[in-house]
Amino acid sequence: MTSPAHLSVVIPAFNEAARLPRYLDEVVGFLEGRGDRYEIVVVDDGSTDGTVAAVRAGAAGNPAVRVLPLGRNHGKGAAVRAGMLAADGAFRLFTDADGATPIAELKRLEPALAAGADLVIGSRALVDAAVSVRARRHRVMAGRIFHWTAARLGMRGVADSQCGFKLFTGAAAQTLFGELETVGFGFDVELLLRAQTRGYRVVEVPVNWTDQQGSKVGVLSHGPGMLLQLLRARWRVGRR
């Protein structure tokens, strides 16, 4: 029987045949150099562009990489949830398929987990001279509005809820993603609200981040829906 992984990396993917193979190579190369047993779970959220074939071709011969196909498009929250619950790592990271946050930034998050945090989130909002954040102005403004709204709904002490680079203990991941109901892009807020309600220790760490072309999140096309997801998340957590 194979022992559980030290680290599971979950990558949600929807039509990422062009961007994911490069980032997947980066992730594999980084983890191979660490010496710990790892697994990479690519969750295909109903792609129609050959994402699954591209991943399998790029990872041929590497049993640590597996694809979890969902069959149809459910939403990013549903994809991350499926991957996190399918993972078996003692520690579990989810990261975006576009590679906006280099996988090497994991080293910035791990000390907080070792010091007792249950959840460590990468942040583009915290100022640190050692990191660089490159984002288009309209996305920065939209992010500020979103985070202001999330704070009004009870999300305390978090400057950037939406950065797609978050590290969990395996136990926290099982609990939080087992409860998660938001299937769309706004799932991070429900996740953090549930973590705070449970008394989990959440630590935010600045990371390097570079805006990538081909983003699946549109300010106008997805913004209103994400705000609605915030309201629903607040209601769901409030029920508990």
C-alpha cells in the first residue's frame, strides 16, 4: 500500500491546454527537487480544448500526476473542492493553472503552517519589498471593491481573499472543503468565513504574482455573480 503524500498540489483547469503544460512542468520540477513524496491532482472542469490530453501527454511516465475529470463544467469552487477531497496529502495546496503565482512561492507559506497555522493564504495586497505584484489597474480596483464588500459581510483580517494560492493542513482541507457549497469563483470567501467560524488559525503571506493573459475571470462578466455568491456564502455560514 502506497503511503500518503507529504504534499498534494491541486490545480483546477478549464480549457487550459495552452497555459497549463508549462506551469505543470514548473510544478513537477520544483517538487522533484525537494525529495518528499508528492502528488499533483489536475481537476478538469469540463474542458473542450484538449486540456486532459495535454496534461496526460506532458506527465506521461510520472505516476505522481493524475487527472480528475468532472465531465462537465461545474465552476472553479466545485473543481477545487473535488481535488482537495480526492487528495491524500498531509498538506494540500491549490494553485491556479495559469501560473500567476510561481510554485516556488510555496516556500513563503510553509513556515506559517509549521508554526501552527491551519490555513496559509498567498496575498497580492500585503506590501513587502521582497515580492512583486504585477496586475492591470482595472483588476486592482475591482479587487478592492470585492474585498471591501467581503469585509462588510464579516470576513475579518484578510486583505486578499481571491489569490489562487492557498495551503492547508490535510485535516483543515477535509473539513472546510467537505462543508463548501459555493461552486463559482467566489468560493474562497465562503472557505475563509467557515475557517474563521471554526476558530482555525488563518495566516496571510505576501507572494509574487503576475497577471496572465487569458484570464477566465472577467470583471464585468463575473463580478456581479461573485458579489451574489458573497451574500449566499454569508447566509450559509450564518446558518451554521
